Amino acid sequence: MLPQPGGMAPPPMGMDQQQRMTMPQQPPHFWPQHQQQQQQQHYGAPPTNSAAGGAADEVRSLWIGDLQYWMDEAYLSSCFYSTGELVSAKVIRNKQTGQSEGYGFLEFRTHAAAETILQGYNGALMPNSEQSFRLNWASLGAGDKRTDDSPEYTIFVGDLAGEVTDYVLQETFKAVYQSVKGAKVVIDRVTGRSKGYGFVKFGDEREQQRAMSEMNGVLCSTRPMRIGPTANKKPMNAPTQNGKREALIYGGLGLVSAEMIPV
DNA sequence: CTTGAGCGG
């Protein structure tokens, strides 16, 4: 890990930057009734829902990932300023180098506001960048929002064009398969650009299996996709596939590796 | 050519 001398690179743009610098793109029409309620406590202590009414332990923080090194607190604040619901923004930094770890936390006034942000902004384009917001509930803060009781079946999708986003990838599959739960294009932390591959999650295993063969070679944006199984998931016991057999190699207590052995 | 994922104070 070579400490980059000039690690704090400024935003890579600059020539085609619009005049309105800090105003974020309004994400599509997602903002509901919160603006109408005249709660003017934008600064000072956020309503902590003392003992009456709301649950004081409600999670109001979101985790945000895939941040580039120039995306600081001021940038994050500007992204959500228009909502009037952001209490604080924080970028986690390495204690030694001070460099961003690529993620942070956003605290909102209420759980409901955070949830609206999560649904409205997640996947939308981040201002002054080519990537989209990656948001999730902050899991370690307080309560647990994990209700992940439903199984997920994921495929690997490679050979993606650079401009393919989570949304594009997801819609490519959603147009065909109802059970698509989401898609993620892997982003390079340093450049903020796509690494050219990603993952698509299905709720239905049969659709996942179908997609493996049906969508292989299908165009996503400008390039045909290459589809494969995910690397480190549960062993799938598809008996035969393309004239290959899956050999599961066990050692000691569990599965060690799986190889595709040509017949 | 490529197999993610990262949760502070």
C-alpha cells in the first residue's frame, strides 16, 4: 500500500462544470410530506422523541459507501441539504493518513426521513460524479433493520461497459425476471469508475438459473454481458451444465473449493 | 483481461 503523495485529488471535472456548483441534482420526485410539516429545528438538537410518541431508539443514520477521496462532509451535506432533514454527515478517515476510508455516515432527523432518503437517493447519481449513491442502514448504531430472512440468489455479470450503473444493470434483468432484487456494479475506489463487472440478485432461484443461460451474451447498454456464478457462495448442485460437471472439494470440516471440470 | 461487502464515536 503505497501512500499516495497527492492523495487528495480534487474533483476530476472542471471544464464542463455548471455554474450552480453546490446545488445537487434533485432526485426524482421522491420527497413526500415532510416538507409541509413546519418543523424548523434544522439545527440544534434534533427531536429525540423523548418518551412519548416515537421510539427514541429508532435508527436515523445511514451508511454511505463508494465515496471517492474528495467527497468530504461538505460535499455530502450539499447532497442532502435540500431535504432539510440532514442532521450531520461524517466521512470515516484513516487515523494515520487522514485519508477517507471510502464510507461515511449520514444522520437524519427521523427514521422516516432516513428511509425516504434511502429509497429516493439510493442508486441515483451523485452530483459531480459518474457514480450513484450507495446507501444502507447503519447497522451498528442502534436497532437492527435486518430482516433478511428471504434467500437471495446472485449471479456474476462481467464485461460491462463503463457507463452501466446499478440501475441500468438492474433494469436490464428486471425487464425479464420479476424476482430481481437488485444489482450492483463494482466501483473502483480510487477512480470512482466501474470495474466492468457486477452482481445481480434474484429472489427466485429458478429465475437465477434461467438468467445464467438466457442472459449470457445479451446486450447491456452497448456490450454483451458475460454471466457466471458467484465465486464464494453456497455450493450449487446443478447436475450438469454445458457439458461440465461441478466437483466440490471438501477438506476437514467443510467445503474448500469448487472446480469446473470438463467432461 | 474482471468475482463484491466497506459500519464510527
